[in-house]
Amino acid sequence: MTDAPSDNDDAAALMRLALAQARLAEAAGDVPIGAVIARDGKVIAAAHNRRIIDADPTAHAEILAIRAAARVIGDWRLTGCTLAVTLEPCPMCAGAIVLARIERLIYGPADPKAGAVDTLYRLCSDDRLNHRVEVMGGVLAEPCGRLLSDFFRRQRQAGKR
């Protein structure tokens, strides 16, 4: 008899899919951050950063995935959904996660410069807001962080950013 997958196994599986999205961003020359949204055990949306590609400061992976999931569901309320993203969300994305009523957030490494879930701010668990999100940070943090570090190191070597 096989044990049912644990929450950690499910979180890691979703993060591997988000990492695949991040690699698509990297291949297109954008910052390698990816996101997926699952509901009832099925991925309903996937996206990656497109800020550089689209010349759009709001084209973060989380925002694009939230928009896609809302289209799939046909509602702005993403209740029962889990979002996995390869970096701790920024204030804009953390706010959107709360507003979308996402149930669970899984993220890779903390973001000491812009993290708004656990690091600089705690928007997803702020009691003053009308919704709180279950959060699991640090999932596959090492490979997610390495992808970002390698990308920015190459950018510096090329004289970009």
C-alpha cells in the first residue's frame, strides 16, 4: 500500500512546475520567476514573469497566473486555489493574492529586498485585512534561488542591470 502524498510532496510538485515556468522566462530574457495555480488537485493556470518581454511593470508571474485562473474559473474569487511561486511575493503580488481570496501560497526563497509575505511585510496574514492566506515558504528554495542568482550574475557580467 502506498501512502498518500504529503502536503510537502504536493508543494514540491507544484514548485517544480513553477520552476519550469521560471525557466521559460529566463529563456525569453526575463527575470526567472514562475507561478502555477492549482485547484482540486489540477493546475488551472501557469505563468512566468513578462515585465521585460511586455514592457509592463505589473507583468509579474503571480499577477498573470491569477488573471489566467480567474478566466478559467469565471470568477475573481480564487477560493480553494493554491498558488506556487518561485520567490516570495512582492507587495503588489501579495495584495493581489489576498484580494483574489487564494487559500494557500507556496513560495521558494524569501526575498529580502521586496518580500511582502514573511520578510518585509506580512500582508497574507495581516488580521486587518478581510482574508488571510495559508503560507508555506522555503519550498525548493535552493534551486529557485540558484536560478535567480545565476540569472543576475550573467546580467552583471554582460553589463546589464
